[in-house]
Amino acid sequence: MSLSQGRPLLSIPGPSVMPDRVLNAMHRAAPNIYAGELPEAVPQLRADLKAVARTSQNVAIYMGNGHAAWEAANTNLFSRGDKALSLVTGHFGEGWARHARDLGIEVETIDFGRRAAVDPNRVEAALRADKDHKIKAVLLTQVDTASSVLNDVEAVRKAIDAAGHPALLAVDCIASMGCDRFEFDAWGVDVAVAASQKGLMVPPGLGFVWVSDKAMEACKAADLRTPYWDWTLRARAKEFWENFFGTAPTHHLFGLQEALKMLVHEEGMEAAWARHDTLARAVWAAFDAWGQGGSGIHLNMADPASRARSVTTAIIPSPDATRLRGWCEKEGGVTLGIGLGMAAPGERMSDGHLRVGHMGHLNPHMILGTLAVMEAGMIALDIPHGSGGVTAAARLIAGK
């Protein structure tokens, strides 16, 4: 007998929970792609995407996932033989750098480990050492979903400027867009990439690349660019077809339209960021309580200032993390995220790690329900833990 017979809940760091409104908007017949409702909606979609990233500059829409957005950025940023500086704080920082290398880009890496954010001083030093300015762009992941680190994008931009270096700043916002504060224009970002299936609350299938005017000009001769990935038309589209280089992803666009209405026009970005901050801190409060009494339970990121508001990676001594994930899914209807990548040489993050996603379409009853199922699982499996995790989360949400 299983208790898990109601609606299941994905508490993983993407795909996130899809609002019923988004799913209902997609549940319709195929539209005319040459005139009418959909072509007329795209200018507002583009404006709303710019509002999410806080920019007045350019945005390109691709059919693809986050890895596709990486490739779109890489092929437009670089020519063969160009050099990038990659700042790695987790599995996905490694992945973006690997994609660049596979395209023939020379990549210098600074690895900050899996339990610390990027140190801007080291970035500045690396750029000062590049006296011939061979580094064309700095690649930074704002939130790495494997480690749940939150990097300070503004501080990295300041480090580039302090070094007097002309490098462009490219930021992976796939796990953070719509969840953690992001200020494309104010922070001096040149390229940002994201995807539809996390904070933007749409099924997987759309990738987004925001591009500064400066990057458009600096990269106009990039020879890695191919016809499909070329952002030249997409980022400054005048005609409907120019947005998609072919048939539009019609139903994803209907879903995106509804999601952006919810996020930008009804809630507003400041409120969305504040909501994610409160719910994330509730998760942290629960883990802090569970970690009392020598249980060994703790958060991967010790510094609250360097913790993502969209996902939390936690350590529960092996094999209890895996046991707990299994119990929560089978008995509680809650799916938690697995650990990804390497915590240290020879130590996979799947061993003793799990991740709680708290991004997008999320409210207190969903977070408190997830945490209550986790606490019930620890009790059922006799996993050592401190008491009062759910109470601590509830008190934080209540403002006590």
C-alpha cells in the first residue's frame, strides 16, 4: 500500500511545476502562423522577456533546451581560435566550458570548487595577467543547479572593469532567471542564456539568449556562427519568421505568453524575487533544524549569501539521501532531485547529496508539504535528524 495517490509534486530543479494556466493556454488547435493572434503576440513576448532580464537591448528565441542556448551563445560569441575564461562552481559551469572547447574555442578555467562562489579578486588577477587581451569573453554561471551556488554577477563585471580588460561577460541564467535577482543592463552583462522549463514555468523546449548592443557589434564577424544559431536576425527581428528561422514553436509560445503575463504583469519581478527568497530561506531553516544533534545533515553552501533562491543542494550522509528520495517519491508523492557531478575528486554528488527545487510556480503549501514529507521520510527510515524542521520553515514563512 502506498499513500501516494494524489497529485504528485516535482521538487526538482527543473522541469518545474507547470501552472494550470500555462498548460491550458497550450491545449488548443494549431494556429495560423502567417497572420493573426500569434504573430501579433510576439512583439509583446519579446518585450516581456526583456523585462524579466531587466534589459532594453536584444533577445533571441530558439527552439531547444539550455544546452542549445549555450551553443547559440558560443557560436555567436566566438571565432575559431578565440579564447574564453570560464569560472566554474559546479557541474554546469564545467559543461558550458566543455561545449566551448568542443567547438574549437580555447578555454582557460578557474575552478572554485563546489562549495564556494566565484572570487572576483581571482578573476581580476587572471584578466590582468592576460596582457595581450586574448580572452574574448568570461563565462559565468549565476546559479549552478548541481552545487546550488549563487554567484555575484555584478562583482564579476566590476572585476573585469577593474582589470581594464575588454572581455565580454556571458552569464548562464538557466537555473536563476525569474528566481534570483538579475539586472542585465545595470550589471553590465553582455550575453545571458536561459531556458523555458525552470523559473519561466513553461515545458522544456525554448532557449533564450539576451544580447547587449556591444556584444552584437563585437561578435558580428564570429566565424563559428551557423545559419540556424545566428542571432543577427533573431535578436532584432522585424518580421515574424525572423524570430524563429522557420516554423514557430507555436504552443510553447502560447504557454510562454501566459507565463510572462503571470510573472511580469501580475506578480512583477521584484515580488517574484522576494517570494523565491522567502521560500528558499524556509527550506534552509528546515535543514538547519534537521542538522542539529550531530546528524551530519547540512547544506552544501555554508554561506547564505552564496545560496541560490531556486534550488538547494543538501548533504545527508550516504546512503540516506538516496533512501530518502526513494521514500518521498513512493510514499509521499514528492520527487526530489538527485546529486549531479563531483563534490570532490573521486566523490560523486549522487552519493549522499540531494537537491530540493524551489523555482517558478511555487507557494508556501507546496514548500511546507515537501518539507513535511521529507521529515516523515526521515522518521520512517530512522534517519538521524534534529527535530522541528517543518516548524522552523513555518515560522520563517510566518515572519516569526
